[in-house]
Amino acid sequence: MVSKADKMVFKALKTAVEKDQLRIYMDYGKLNRPGSPIYEPWECLLPILVPTLIGLLLIICVGVMFGLLFIVAMMMIYTTYFKKKLYRKVIERAKAYLISSFDNCEKLWKFGGLVLVNAANKKLGCVSPEGDWKEFVILNFSDYMLDSNKTEKKPEEKDEKTTAQDK
């Protein structure tokens, strides 16, 4: 069961990520492999498998040279274009998974491969799984741990009281 303090720390983490004050960097090789909670095997396999199979068909139907040139050209396109796109997709999936729930955050942090960095001061960071992300969030983003609904209601209540006294 998640304690109230952990919920507050997770809320601060989520708010900091949403406000882009906390940057999440990752080790692509560590997170995008079997066993990772965000790993999608088809996402890694299809961009390489499809051009290879099409190239083999071209080798059989058209000729060896044409098929091999097609495979080489498609691998170059994959490394320059698709791999970058795939990397961004994995980062977004990791962010979404990290801020989706406290349990998911803990699971991904224990798996490793993440680095939390304060956007205001890039020298401040926390590396998973060795670092303590809760302590990092408390030290850097403790102001987001407060309940914003309660702080907003207090000024409204005061305004109503002062207007009633003025009348």
C-alpha cells in the first residue's frame, strides 16, 4: 500500500514533469530490451525484418545485386530516420509509464536506465536504480507536494469574509 507521503512525492514528480521542470533522460539500450516494462518487441523487430524480407524477395525475383542494394539502402534509412523516431517514441512511452502511477514509477526506477535532471540546474540529477528519486523530488520540487486546491480555497474564503465584514 502506498503511503500518503509517497503519494505527495509522486504528485510532485508528476507536476514537475508536466511543467517541464524535471527532465527524464534514459539509457535506450537498457530500457528498450526484453524484461523492461516499456519494451515493445515488434517495434524493434519490424523496421529491420520487413526490409530484409522484401530484399530477399527482390534477390529471388529480380537479382542479387538489386536485392542487396535495397537491403543496404533500407538499413541506412532505418539508422538515420526510423531509429531516431523510435527513440523519441520510447522516451515518450517511458515518461507516460513513469507518471501513470506510483507502482509503475517504482517498477521502472528499479529496472534502471533512467536519469532525472532538474531543468533549472542541470548539475542536479538522480540516476536509477542507485539513486533515491523520492529524495531528489523532495529536495528540488517540494513546493509541488502541497495540495493546490487547499491553497486556492483559502484566499477565496478570506475574500468572502472580508466582503461580508465590509457590508
